[in-house]
Amino acid sequence: MLKEALVKKLDYEELSNCMRCGFCQPACPTFRETGYEAASPRGRIALMKAVADGVMEPDKDFVDQMNLCLGCRACEPVCPAGVSYGQLIEQTREAIEDVQQHPWWVKAVRRLAFVHLFPEQKRLQQLGRLLRFYQRSGLQKAVRKLGLLFWLPRHLREMEAIMPEASARSLADEWQAAVIPAIGERKYRVGMFSGCIMDVLFQETNRNTVRLLAEAGCEVVIVPGQVCCGALHAHSGERGIARKLARINVAVFHEANVDMIISNAGGCGAMLKEYDHLLADDAEMREQADWFAARVKDISEVLGEQMDAQKWQSLPQRITYQSSCHLRNGMKVSNEPVQLVKNIPGATYVPLFEGERCCGSAGIYNLLQPEMASGLLDEKMGHVAKTQADILVTSNPGCLLQMKAGIHRAGLDGRMEAVHLVDLLARVSPKE
Amino acid sequence: MLPAPIRAQLRAIVGEKHCLDSQEALVAYSYDATPMQQALPDAVVMPGSTAEVQEVMRLCASARIPVVTRGAGSNLCGGTIPLGGGIVLVLNRMNQIVEIDEQNLTITVQPGVRTVDIHQAVEARGLFYPPDPGSMVISTIGGNIALNSGGLRGLKYGTTKDYVLGLEAVLPSGEMIRTGGKLMKDVAGYDLTKLLVGSEGTLAIITEAILKLIPKPQTQRVMLAMYADMAQAAKSVSDIIANRIIPGTLEFLDQGTIRVVEEFKKIGLPTDVAAILLIGQDGDPLTVDQDMDKIAAICQKNAAVQIKVATTAEEADEVMTARRSALAALSRMRPTTILEDATVPRAAIAPMVAAIQEIASRYGLQICTFGHAGDGNLHPTCMTDARNTEEIERVEHAFEEIFAAAIELGGTITGEHGVGIVKAPYLEWKAGAAGMEVMKGIKQAFDPNHLLNPGKMFAKESRQRVVVQRA
């Protein structure tokens, strides 16, 4: 029963810490869209607590309301009481998933994605090869020309249109080495977290990350045996699988004995940084998990400190920045990326109005809740258009795809491009 | 559950989407920001216009259904808890700024406009709406008016009541009245505008308001002054006023609050000082500079151990952080945070703070005090745990004594949060028996069937006034 599962999974102490002041509401995208108390963090916590207190049964409305949450965690930095809303919503989703009776095909898709695909990098790469074949063989052109995608909903067609070219080989294969030496004096030994999607769809970004790290004085280890971070699992109520993945990552990075663990995706980084919470009940791994969590850094934190902007080439363009929610609210990194952009000679940094608000991508939210997601995206693109920027920078693959889709959707193709922060820095900092 | 025909009629009035009675909706509108208060309504109704409010009210009057009007639900007195069931009337859809009149210096708003949106709209035109309650980023103007909200600028600029010039309101009968207008002078009959301000949704439903605006001050500056002795901080406050300076901000933190803020924020506050004053002035640059110099000299004279005058925007932000973080820091200590607002005449601040500290230690509770030193409005804040019934009982007794102490010093049980549920048993201490009768008479005249916000303001029985024993 869902009720029992919720009572078991929910941290009642944390529920009690919400003092219902409502300061989270202006930061919450779904509350702003709907104006409905239940669709706000305060409301959702009240619903969770009502279930835990036996005031209400967790019915379909309850489940729908929990699924409507983007999980962007914009409510956390503004919460006076410091409530870990992200933990509460994940506990709720885990309980929902534990008892949910999905139709057979949803079960099959979830199993395929969460058990057989994301945790298995080789399979993702095989899929990447298929995608690459589709993109390169002329099949994509033919399909588009013939209008064969008419049956897809608009948001999926838009995603198809902006899908970057997939990579067929893993990062370690690309570098033909697992350890890339630092250029110049070695300051740190860092472990590169390559990510699952990043390594297939954004390998150029991963390659640039390694190069910039090396140039910044880091010996970069592409730690073998690492797997998907488990963020998509945890957000979708599969914390069990997330824990399994976490144990593997903690073990292999610990083995590699690195000073820092570098992520270039806000979504992954926030998950990695919270492995200590995820594995808190695991007596065997807890200590190593603490070790791991304390070493996780976003690439912008390291480059901000170690890169020499004086050597950068001039880039006389207007640049704006859309924050990754989990980078900002989960990893608490907000100034570093902006500062890096500002340091680019010749560039004009244009602040994006409400650049700290979720773009609607939210992992796979845009695929599951297309209506809310496209509402948020359209509002976002309105603000983006006003910046008249040439380059829209972000720092997470999901956000990057959503921004590319947004540019396409807003008819800004050719006038503006969405770029990962690392790729932008790679442009102005040519190979030594 | 409402009877099916009533439900159907409500849906016909406001539309299906705006009349909810799912479990989810009932729970979501069963609470506000007040700790330990919750009650489920029978339905949640979200009208989009004054006409719809009137129709809903007519229906509820004929069927004798209680109506609790609600904005953001950010109040701290239990003001929007639907104690007797009935409907929660949510006015958030009525959220338009109707007009900004630069000739008459007024803004006309619907009740669901957020306070902060009013600030932004008028400040963009060089105008100023001073009331700034702590919850202004979420609170609605309708709620501010219903509770006569205060804020940090109370000393110099007054509170919500000083800015409401006119109202449109729906009576419990469904009739609509208009009071006041874009008028600085209006003595035509009883002042119903002022009567409705602070009436806590018990007399009428406010559906539109005309607010007074003033020119926006050109500049503002802030400073911190730290004291080894609370009495010297209080003396500084009195001396500043005695020197004919009215600061725009005059806030204070006691030692307990300072320690908790420093522990949480690590901003380098000395934890051995007894009190910190945060003093700000706004106006034209020349006067502001002169006032700040004079204030610094007064603080110096009163043995301030350290004075920090902010010279840049960043420094000003740093200075403000101490006060801004107070509630956040305190609320992280324990699960339940009870924030009260006992208020005394400015000159009685030092004895009041001493009384609070004495009461807290006698009951073995952690009560920290911060607040608006300039207007005597203090926020004794108790960190506790609602699940510990024994401790909560001690908390209640302690606050009872704090209210009594405030009244003894010529103060009041609530300066800006309102009576609602939580202070209803103590209202008679302030208003007196005859005063209560007058208030009840007013309620009777507006709402003879007691449909609007039942159970608020008037308790079933008043508490016996406690005798304060102090050494």
C-alpha cells in the first residue's frame, strides 16, 4: 500500500522542519504557473505530512501532484528553515514507484531504460552508434523530408530536430589512455566523471573538459569502471538502483585515489555530491561515500580558480547564461560560471532575467509533462530573446538540449546558439 | 462536504476549475504559516471578480455556510484557518494592478496582488509604498489590509493602515460597499475604511483597494552598532529619537539571536555582545549623511563597543544580513518556531527584553528576541517542538506571561501579526470588557449570522490574566 510505503520512506523529522512560511512559493515554477497551493513546495510537503499523519489517503491527485514537481529544488536556497525538499520528493517518488502498478509497456520501458540502458555504458554507446547511423546515413534527412515524424508529439519532434551527433567511442578510448598528464606543474590529481548521456551525446564537451583540466594543471584520470550517476533513477523513484550505481562509483574513484571528482553536468554533480546522503544507511560504504561527496566539484569551480584568462582569445559577442538548477540549488554553484564568462576578453555578459529559474527540462520531465515543460520553456525563451545574445551558455546536458530546442522553437536558429560552458571556454582557450 | 446543490451552484458561479473539493485541495487550504493550526474546509472557491464574490457570498448567506477569505496564507495568527469548515475563498486570481495614478499619487489594486509586486510597480516610477511586512515576497495586499501588516519601516513611515485611502468590499449579505476614495480628507460619517483595515476577514471581503503612494527616497544608508549592555542599546534608541532623528530602519537583535545568527551564517558577529542595533536612514543624500554621522556619535556616546557604517552597497548588504538571517537562523534550531509580536512603547524596550529573558529562563525555554526597536515591536521567538506536549504547555504559559508583561508596560499583545485564533483568548486583556462589547457589537452589525471567519478574534472564553511574578 502506498500509504505504508510513504510512512516508511518519508523522513518525518524533515517534514516537521517545514514551518509553512511559504517563502518557497515565488521560487517554484509549478506554483507560479498554476497559483495552486498544492502545486507548491509548501503544499506538497503539507500533502506528504497529511498522509504521514493519517489525515489523507494518497490518492491519484496526490501522485499526480508529486509527479508535476520538476525537482528543480529552487525552493531549497530560499527556505529559511533549510528543509531538504529534494530528499523529501525523492523519498515520495520512491514510495510511489515501490507500489505503482504500471501497464506492461511502461514497466518494459522503465526496465529497459533504468536497468538495462543507463547503467550499462556499452549499451548506451551501441544506441549512440544507431543514432549516429540514423544521423549520418541520410536516413534522418530522408525521414524529415518525407515528414515521417508527423505522428510524434510536437515536443518529441523538436527534440529529434536538435539531437546532437552521437559518439560511438567512450572517452577513455578517444584519449587512448586512462590518465592524461597535467600540462606544466601538476597541482591536482582529478577524476573525470564522464557521465552516461554526456559521453554519448556530448563527447566533444567531455574531451574539452579533459583538455582544459590538464591545461589548468590537473592530472586527469578517466576512472575505469565508472557508471551512470543514478540521478535519473533517484528522480524517478528508483533509489534502489541509484544506490547500486553509487556504490560502484564510490569504490572505483576511491580506488583511483584522486584529489577531486570533476563533473561537467550540474544534474550529475548534484547527485554525486549527495552520495553521502544516499548511502547514509550503508554501514560498509558510508565512510567512503563521505570521502567521495566531499571531493565532488563542478568543472567551473576548478577552472575559475586555475585558468589564466589573460591567455584567452577575444570573443566579441553577447553572451548570456541559463543556470542548471541542480548546479545552482544542488551543488550551490552560481557565481563561478558567470565569472568565467565575464572574464572572456571582448565578450559582453548580458544577465538573463530569471536565469536561475528552471527551463522545464528537468531530467526527463519535458518528456513526461510536456504541457508544463513547454509553458516554462516558452516563458524562458521570451526572456532569452530579450537579451539579444549571440551565445546562450548552460552547464548541463538536459538544459543544453532544452535550450537548443527552445532556440529552434522560438525561431532563433542561426541568430543564437546554445553552448556548454566548457565548449565556450575551449573556443577562447585554443590548444597549447 | 457541501450539499450537492450548493456545490453545483458554486461551480456555476466561479467555473468548475475554480471550485475544488478534492482531498488534495482541502488539505492544501487547511493551514497557513501559523504553527500547530490546521482545519479542513468543505470546499475551496477561487472567484475571479467582485461580482463572483458577491454571488458566492449571497449563496453562502442563504445556506449559512462559513466563509474564510484567504490570500497567500502567510499570516502568523491562524487568521485563515477554516476552523468551522465551510469554504475557503481564495482571492489570488484577483491579482491585477488596476491603476497607478501619478496625479493623485495612488495605486488601485485587486486583493490578490503580491505586496512585492506593488513595490516593484511603483518604484519603477519613482514612487514608494512603504509597508514591508517580513512575508512581502509572498503576501497579498488583501491579507496585508485585513491584518493591518507592519514591517521594518513602521517607525518612520507607519503601517498598512496609514496607506489605505479607500476600499471596495463585499458584505456578508452579498451587498457591495465603497469606502473612502482618492482623498486625503474625508470625514463623511464613520471611517469604515479604517474599520475594515485590520478586521481580519470578520466583517467584509475586501475586493479592491486604493493605496496612498509617496515619492521614493533618493538614497539610503545603513549601519550596525554593538553593545555590551542592552540598556545602552535602548538608551541609544531613545537618544536618537530625542535628537529629532527618525531613522528609516531601527532594528535590534538580542544576544541569543546574535549567537544563533553567527553560528548559522559565520559573518563575524561578536557573540559576547548583548545587543546589536541595525540603523538605517533614507532621504536626500545630504540629510542622510548628516543623520548617519549624528546617529554614530550618539551610539558612540552610549558606549557602543563597535560601530560599522556601510559605505558601499556590498557593505550595506553585509550589514543587513544579520537582521535578514535572524528568522532563518532561529528556525533551523528546532522543528517548531513560534514567532510572537508583543509590542511596547519605545521607551520600555529594555525592561521588556529583560522580562522576556527572565520568563524564558524560568520556564526553561529558548526564546530569542529580535525586532523593530524603533517602534517597540518585538519578536520574541521560541524554538520548540510541536510534538513535545509538555514543552508546548510551558511555551503557552511563558507567552501568556510575556503578553501580560507587555500590557503592564503599556503595550499590546500583538503589534502586527493580528489576533486570529492564537491571541483571541488574550484580546480582552488589551481591549477590556467594555471594549470587547463594542467590538462584538460591530461584528454583529456587519455579520449578524457570524459567517465570516468564525472563531477568530473573539474567543469562546478569555484567559484569566496571569499575575506576573518578578524579582
